[in-house]
Amino acid sequence: MKTITGKISINLKGFGFVAPENGGSDVFIAPENLHGALNGDKVKVKIVDDWRGRREGLIIDILERNNQIIVGSLTKLGKKVAVIPDDLRIDKKIIIPNQKFLPNTKVVVKIISWKPIRGEIIEILGKENSPGVEIRGILKSHGVEENFLPDVLNEAAKIELEPSKIEISRRIDRRNLKIVTIDGEDAKDLDDGVFAAENDGGFFLGVYIADVSYYVKRNSALNRAAFERGTSIYPVDRVVPMLPTELSNGICSLNAGVDRLAMACEMKIDKSGKVVDYEIFPTVIHVFRRLSYTEVNKFFDGDKNLSDCAENLRVLRKIHGLRRKIRTERGAIDFNLPEMKILLNSAGKPLEITKRIQTLGESIIEECMLLANETVAEHTIRKKIPSLYRIHELPTPEKVLTLNQLLAHFNLHINSGKDPSEFQKILSKVKNMPSEKIITSYALRTMQQARYSPENLGHFGIAAKFYTHFTSPIRRYPDLIVHRALRGEFEKNLEEIARKSSEMERRAIEIERETLDLKAVEYMERFIGQNFDGVINSVTNFGFFVELDNGVDGLVRAADLKDDYYAFVEREFALIGTRTGKSYHIGDNVRVKLISANKKLRQLTFELISDVANRDLIVKI
């Protein structure tokens, strides 16, 4: 009997796929063959059909349960009380013995029995639709605890409020430099400062990063908490920090006008933008000014308010231009997709959806951080320092083939997919064209997921031979490990740290996306029944997704297209009518009506009105 083991991912339609632990193609599991398995469980599967690479199986054993903690809403089940999971991929109601019914209440349940499935309430989150309850539910469903344990808080409370004079005396002093921080207006954890100057032979660039490793010791409760969290999380309405605020907003934040301990990466840069010399060392700094991206952008537009740090900013801009040129020439990929930002009121209700496009101020800081990360990574390699690296591997041939199938519709092609410059050339060709966002999005999906590793394998996306994360130890655990390595404090379990950190990063990204989707759907509820123009950005066998101007998208179901039976032609990225030959392709402009906004599914459903012909009756969002 041929069997495999792996984790199962269950679709909202009830079927699932098991990804084998030892590699190979996924195994399809029909709903009737799940045999009690839930989404994310580790299972043993018997292969019952294996034909031309399409494998089908049935679950014969559940090896490890993924869903020990479940978030859901209380309901009545006859005379009993049960919980309906928020995760619709879990299609079972959980009986709660001896529980009083509380209507419209969201709870956290711990499973106490699987056959039959029973649980106990370990936390009441509050009334459904109350401010913040849905977001807390998403955090809990991913196993995130917002509060720190008492021993962690006790350690944080004992941390000094300002650097000790003894420690300052041990460090190279950079308090004389007019270092600035440049962040968003609402940022509270300021972990990087910069200073630049021009000289006859080129430039000096100092990047100064909060010395979190000095305060978070290896065997401390603070370190344990940081390791378990892996990263700070930024849901749409709050921050879940990796470290308590005494550190993240206090002693480890490079606040202006106070002394702070930092790790310096000071670089000598020639006139072409290349680093010709560098030093990395512990230092003490005194940030001269806290600047915002808005202020910096206004300065470069001619505002005179920042005259006291004007020279620093002008040199930073010159270095930025040189480094951008170098990265472009070596083939670094600039996806530059606008991010959706949702503005909320004090009650957590969405007021507006905007698109956030990277500004010059942000780009300047990004180039400084990229250069410091590359410099530190190369330093650890050359000095044979055991450390962590941020790696980004080549896209798989299968994904490159899929991208080329899409590009063929635009008379474009990528040769091997092994050189990042191939992708950048494509993105340059479509810049400012109607197809730009579609092609950029698919090129991004072609990329492998960046991850952490004790082995330096390079970073494909930014075309870097050496790359690490050094610049954000307040909010990323791997950066903290890199700082320790630079101090000569070497970790024995780098493989485990890399695996856990990558896993926690993926969890944070998923949480942030889920909360954004939730608030986007909530915002769009007010527009039900109204018409919009949009672009088809994805096609599946059950319909196509239409993206509106504000970045939200929704589904037009194939079953709702009444003029024909539409079949999904994967190679064409299209639904094509079997009788009429009419088609709906990626990139097509369409007019749709919003007919539902489902917060539980976090999905909008559209009805197709027509191909876009004129622009009357269109709601501006």
C-alpha cells in the first residue's frame, strides 16, 4: 500500500490537498475521504489513484492536530451550546458541555475531545462586530498572544531608562554627528539612524541601528519572548510588538535628543557608489532630528524648514541615486506595486482606502538599509562568522513557464528565469502601460518566498551575492541574532532559529493580509448595489476576480454568467464560452455591480454588467 505523510490544506468547497513531506506532487483528497481531518492537520494518506501525475488519496490516519485552539461564535445546537468556527475550512460545530448560551458572542475554544469534537471556552473575546473583536479573533486563531508573560514584563521593567556611563565609556562615541531618523509620522519604534557627508574622494555613510542585543540577553525571558514571536505584527488597527514597549518604544528606540546605544555600519563610498571600506562596531549616538517621510519629501520639493540638516539630506540623495543605478545595472527587480492602506476611525470602522506608493524619502532610507545589510552580510562571510542570512532562491522552472504563458499574450518572454535582470527588463517594458500591474503581480507570484538561512545563498530579487537582515532588531529576531554574531556571541541552533523566524514571518504576513481584507470588505459594504469599472486580475475554474481602482477585488462567479457555459482554459488565463466563444481574459476591462460583501469569507461578490463601453453610472470610491 503506497502511502505519504504531509499537511493538508482544505478548500472552502470541502476538498483538500496534501503536500508530501518528502516532496513530490500534491495529493487530492475528496470531501468524503477526509475522515475527520481538519485544515492544517498532519495526516497519513493512502494513494488510491495515480495517473499522469494527478494523485488522489484517502486519509487513513491523523498524525498531528493543527487546530487545538479555535476561534468562533456561540450558537445553539438543539438544547446544546456549540461554536461555529470562524475558519470556514473547519466545517464542524464544536460542542461546549455545560455552557450557558451567550448570543452574538465570539470566543476562543480549546479542543478537549476529537471524537466527538468537543471543547471548552478559554476566553470570551466579546460581542461580534464590537470594535477590535474581529481583529483579536484573527490574532487568536493564529496563536498570537498580544500580552507578554509576567516574567517578560518584569525583566523589561528593570531595563535602564538611559545608557549607563560605564557602557558609554567603552564605545566609540558618535554623539557629535548630526544623525537623523526618517520614518512615518506614526512610527514609535525607531531603530535606524543615518548620517552622510561628501568628501573629495567620494562619500561617508553611517547607518546606526539600535543595539537591542545589549539589552536582550541570550538566556533571558525577553529573548525567549522575542524568539517565540519572531517578528512584530502590524494588523490594520494595532501593533503586536516583538518586544515590550519599554524597549521597543523606549531605551531601544533611537529617539531624538537622548543618548542611545547602537551598532554602527560606517561605509566609505567612492564616486561611483561602491563601498571601498567599512567599519562595524558598537557605538553611542545622540539623534539630532527625528524626520518624517513627508518632511523629507517636502524638503526635496523646495521646502526650507530642514536647513539644519540639509547637507546630510542632499548627500543621502546623491548616494541613493548611485546605489539605485548600481542595483539596476546588476539586475535587481523593482516590483513597485502600490500598497493598500485603510484609514480607520477611533472605533475601528474603515473611513477610506488609499494606495500608498513609495516616496523619495522612503526610497532613500531603503537604499541605506539595503547597503548596510549587504555590507554586514559580506563581512560575516569574509570573517567566517556564523550568522543568519536573508536568502531568496531562483524561481522554479514550473512557475517561469506559467509566467511565460501569460507573457505570450503580450508578446513578451523570459528566457531562463535564472537571471533577475530578465524580470526587470520585462517590468521596464510594461511600465506605465495598462498591462503593467497584471504583469508585475504575476511576476511577483513567480518568485520564491524569501527566508532565513545559516547558509548564504544570495538574494535573487535584489541581485545580491550577500544579504542579511541587520537593520531592524527591535522588530525582527534574525536581526538580533546577526547583532550577537557581530559581538562574537554565536548561536548553536541557527537552523532552528532560521526555520522558526521564517515561519513566524509568514504568520505575520498572513495575519496582516487577513485583517486588511476584513476591513476592505467592511468598507465596501456601503456600496452594495452600485456599479464599478475594474480589471480582471485573476481567472479560475469557478470565475474571475475583478480589481477596482482602490485596490480591492471581488469574484464574478462563472455560474452567474448566464449567456453561455464558460470553461476555464488555464493556458489562456481565461474563461471561454463553449457555444459563443466569448472570453474573459486577465487584463480585460469590465463593468460590475457589487451584490454582496461577506465579512466572514472576507470576499466581495460582483455581478457582471458589461464590458466597459462608457463611464456613466460609475461610483468613485
